[in-house]
Amino acid sequence: MKLPKGLGSIVGAVALFALMSISLPFMDTANAAAKYVTIKGSDTMVHLVSTWAEDFMDNHEGADISVTGGGSGTGIAAMLNGTTDICAASRQMKEQEMAMAEQKKITPVRYVVARDGIAVVVNPENPVSTLTIEQLGKIFTGAYTNWNQVGGPDKPIIVLSRESSSGTYVFFQEHVLGKKDYTTDARLMPATSAIIQATGEDAWAIGYVGLGYAVKAGDKVKMLAVKADDKAPAVVPSEETVISGEYSIARPLQMYTNGEATGTIKEFIDFCLSPTGQKIVRETGYVPVPAGK
Amino acid sequence: MARARWKDKAVKVLLTGSASTAILIVALIFLFLGNEAVPFIKSPGLGELIGGRWMPVSFQKESFGLLPLITGSLLVTFLATVIAIPFGVVGAVYISEIAGRFEREFFKPFIELLAGIPSVVIGFFGLVVLSPIVKSVFGLYSGLTALTGALLLALMAIPTIISISEDAINSVPKSYKEASEALGASRLQTIWKVTVPAALSGIVAAVMLGMGRVIGETMAVMMVTGNAAVITASPFRSVRTMTATIAAEMGEVPFGSDHYRALFWVGLVLLSMTFILVLISHRVLKRYQDRQ
């Protein structure tokens, strides 16, 4: 007896499929269920977190970590709804969110996994080397347009900013511009490297970049010392001053979990805080957190 | 006999079908853009688009005025065309009429190579090399200006203009030139009074196609124009083009937000402008062809 040609392969496929559907649930409980971790949240941190996840998965067989962005708010909401294991957030949870967590019987635990410092850079030829947050705000909103308004020479200020899609744009707007709009004359650069390039080239330009990039740029640009207000001391951004909190244009980057982390989730956070994890922090342009904190 | 007629019909349907695909695709693109853009009319209102302020991310009030983007694109395109025409046309005349065979063989591959350089590479060249030159030549404080963008775009339009113009000049019948020379006209007189006017329709088409490339170009302009959304006619100020706006903002915009809809309006305006450009070039071409 001969089966028609096509039928054989169909029977084979069905058998294979049946076999797979029997074996899949077993595989699930054995491996994936214990080691499948979802991380959701901050767009600023997506690059950092996914680099961590890739490195972690390379060294932990069977671990499967999925990283998605969407913004800190989205991540926090997902954690409160129990749809993500870890929430990555570039800001701390707000009071309302804490209240909501309490309602839902969720106890968010915060882990500071890295810090993000933003350096204000000018051309090395520019004699101005210290500005207050207020002065920076006025420069970037367009209230000041000449360097002589902040104690420099009589030259126009060329304002450089990131594109509005950047998280840094919004952070700078919130913390330095006092939530006011940037001047329309600000040149919006498509990448951090373009800001470094233009600042190195144009004697009277001013821009802002992540601390890691500014340090890497070396002598091409000059980092400004920033004063929180008139009386405060001028602080040059550096790993130390960002960590100590003296430098004011900085923020902690954190992960939240529901209750103390356990299992693979704990392993992952421990990995992020380990020397290897913190090396990745530096490589991706952020500031590491000191060990043991 | 009947069979041949049936074949004829089949081929005709096939050809009509493929020709109309292009029309269908254009219509669908308009439809899709419109579909995403239309809800904007209801909530923030169309009046919002006429404003002179583009500030889509704001803690105060988001503004979606398209005027700075439209004027930005127009300024860069106009400057680029003005710069590219003399180089393109004179270059084409030289290659087809004056250059010897060896020179022609030497020039043509290089011009074609220029057309093939990716725009990111040209943009990077603009950022690192051209913008400092523009800055020092014109004594500016920053090299990120409309002019820098226009120069780069002219560089990208020139190969298009040269190769199409050259085809047009080459296709001028030899008898025209012979007649002109027989009447005692010099070589230069023949070129400017006979050959170029006879090839004018092709040259105009070449310029229009060059403009088409310029207005739609994104990466190179985004890297060198500074992208400040201001309304200006000065080539020495920074401008923000429509293409750069879409490219820079579309990636991170929240789906379905006013900002998202506004970006589709930018796309719609851009598409309409290219559409009108093509229509005009058709008219111009037709008029010259009729006159001949």
C-alpha cells in the first residue's frame, strides 16, 4: 500500500507538532518559567539595560530577559499592574504612584543601579568656565543671547541642544530650564557626537551631553563648573561629584521590583551592581554607583 | 488570428495594470498619510498648523506651526538649485560638446560615483569639512547654516543634472550644429545659441529632477543645517527642514498623539510640494516640446 505523496509529509508534520506540544509544557516548567524576566520602563535606560541583559544571558544559560522601553511612567504602571518583573526608571516614584502601590498591596523596592550626569560643554577657547543653573536656564530659553550677559566677551551665544525626542532634552528642560521652552534659535543636533563636534568647532557654542561622552571628548570641549545657586560652590562634573550629589545636573537611574528581588531577578540586579555590570555602565556613558550601596 | 488578438488583449491588460500600479500606490500613500493626519483637524485644529512656532515637546504648551519647517525646506532647496544649475549645465555642456573622448571617459564614471555616495557620508563630510569652511569664509559664528545644507544638496543634485542634461544635449540632431557652423558661427556661439536652446526641455527636466532629490533629502541636511525651527530668508542662519523634522522626531513620538498627527501633516505637505513640482515640470517640458 502506498500513501499519496503529499499525505506522508502532512502526517509527519502533525506527529511532530503533537510531540512538540507534549514536550513544551515540560520545558517551560523546567527552564523558562524560573528564568524568564521582563524589564520595562525608561527609554533613557533601554540601551544600558539591554546591554546588561545581553551580557547576563551570555553567562547564564537558560536565562531569558526581555527589555522594553516606553518611558519611566509606563514601566512603573506595568509594575503596579504586575505585568513586569522589573521596572527601569530614570526618576523616582511619585507620591501618587506610591499611594497606588499601597492600595494594590505592592511594596516597591528601589535599587539605584547607575547615575546619569549631564555635562554642560563649551569651546575650550571660551573664557567663561562657571555658570549658575539660573544662568544656564536663561541661556537655553533665549533670555540671554550674548556671552557678556554672563561675564564673557561680547559674542553671541550659539545654543546647541539634543533633538526633542531625546530623554536628555526633557531632563535638561525639567531641571535646568525650569520646564520652560527652549529658544527656537537652539540648534537641535541629531546625536551627542554632533554636539561635541560643533562645540569643538564653534568658539561661542554651548551644549549639553552625557558625562561619559564629555569625558571621552577630552580636550575638544570644556566642561563648565555649575553652581546650584549664587552662593553655592562651583562644581565641575565628574564621577565623584555626581556620586556625592554635589553636582546638581544629575539623577540616579533605578530599578524597582515588587518586594525584595529573588531568584533570577535578584541574580540580574546583583549582576548590574557587580564590577562587570558597573563597567558596562561606564562603557554606555553613565556614571557607576559605588559598590555596597 | 483570434488567438493573436487574445494575446494582444492580455498584454494590453498586463501593461495597463502595471502602469496603474504606480498611480494606485501614490493614491494609497496619500490616503494613508491623510488617514493618520485627519484626526488632528478635530482636536488641536488646523489653525494650529499655520503658526510660526514648532515646539512639539513642551511642559508649557505644545505648538505645531509648520511655517518654519516649510520655509526652511524652501530656502535650502532654492539655494541648492541656484548653486547646482550653473555647475550642472556647464558641466554637461563641457562633457558632451567640448571634452575630448579621453576626458569624457575619465569624467563620466566620477560623476556617476558622486551620485552613488550615501547621503550619510556626504552629511558627515559636511559636518566635519564643509561647515568649518563655510564658517571661516563668511565670518560666521557657526557653520551649521542653511547655506551649508544647500551646498551639500547641490553636490548631490549636480550628478543628476549633469547626466540627464548631457543626454539631452547629445540628442540634439547633428544637422543643427552643422547648419550653425556653415553659417559662420563659432563653436561657442553654436553651443549657446543653438545646441543648448534645442536641448532646453531636457535640461529643465534635469533641473527639476535634481530639485526633487534635494527637497526629499534628509540625512545630509539634518547633520549640517542645525535644525533650529526659525522662519528666515538668510542663508547664514540655521533652518529646520520638513524631512529632518520627520526623521528626528518620528522615532520617539507617542503613537496617536497630537505630535504624531502633526508629523503626518508635515509628510502630507512635503508630498504635496513634490507633487506640485512634478506637475510644473511636466507643464514646462510640454511647452518646450510644443515650441520645437
